[in-house]
Amino acid sequence: MKQFFFAIAVLMATWTTAVTPASATAVDGTSTALITSLGKAVVDILENPALSPKERAEQYSAHFEKAFDWDRISAFAIGKYQRGVPRKKFVEYRDLFAQHMTRLYAAKFADYSGEAFLVKGERQFGRGGSEVTAEIRDANDRETVRLAFKVVQEDGKQRIYDVLINGVSLLVAKRSELKGIISRGGIDGLIAQLKKANTH
């Protein structure tokens, strides 16, 4: 259960403080559909014994690429160090960071053992954002993990930009790690570290 909990936590989690995009437009119900679809896709991947680890990672990546706002998440992860980074370099970093996070999800999902993913509700917040709450329950309903997915709609597309697990966003820890690397070695140093991490 804990492995699945921490995998979901890493999954797209960005920042705990409310960051509402100025250009966001209101969402109504479709955020629930997004989270329900993603939860089902993840469970289907986890429960398919025919998939190799590489195939699982590829399928996670395909779903996460569509569901998460990697531009926003990646920008938050390096904070002020994004300023002055050429777009081409940022895209290279963003893609490597998304791959890195996906690998973490896949590794932690490996011990999935029959938990249920249940969407509980949706509410509007801020300037057009939406929060979808969900739960992960073990097979005997003896343990419950509370999830809150922060979703925004921009340019007609739904994207997750934050996930709280029992009220905590774990990407804050990842942000500290990445900011430490980029402060010492710049964006090229961070890219090199991510490339190295993604090959192990």
C-alpha cells in the first residue's frame, strides 16, 4: 500500500502553495473525468502481468504526458533558475525531468497489490481552477490515502499541475534537490544529472 501511496505522491505533485494561472478558465465536471480516466489507466497497467517493466514505463509516460502540465511542473521545480534559460534548453530539461519522474512512478508502482482508486468529488477554486478529490483504499478497506488533484484548463485542455497526498505535495522535496543541482552546475549540470539518473 505504501509503495502505491508514494508513487501517486510523486505523480505530478508540484507545489503546496496555491498557484492559480492567470489565463485559466473555469472547468466543470471534466476534471473528474480526467482523474477517473487516469486512475483507471494506471490500475490497468499495474494489473497487466504481461507487461515488461519497460513496457509499463512507456505506457505510464504516454498517459502522464497527456494528463500533466509538464511545462508548469518543470518550471516550478527549478524556480528562479528558469530565468535566462533558453527555450531549447528548458525543453530538453523538461523532457528529461518528465522521464525521470515517470521512472520513479513505475518503480514505486511495482508492488501494487489490489488497492482501489476511487474519485470522491470535484470543486471549483481560485480563478477557474478545479480540485478533484480521490482515495486509495487497500483490498480490505483498512487503510485509506487521501488525494487532491489540482487541475486547470488552458487553451481548451485539462492539465494536472499539483497533487496533494494526505495534504502534502512531495515535489517540494524534489524541487529542493533540483535547485541545489542547478545552483552549482547551471542548467547543463542539471541536464547531465538527469541523463545519468535516467540511464540507471
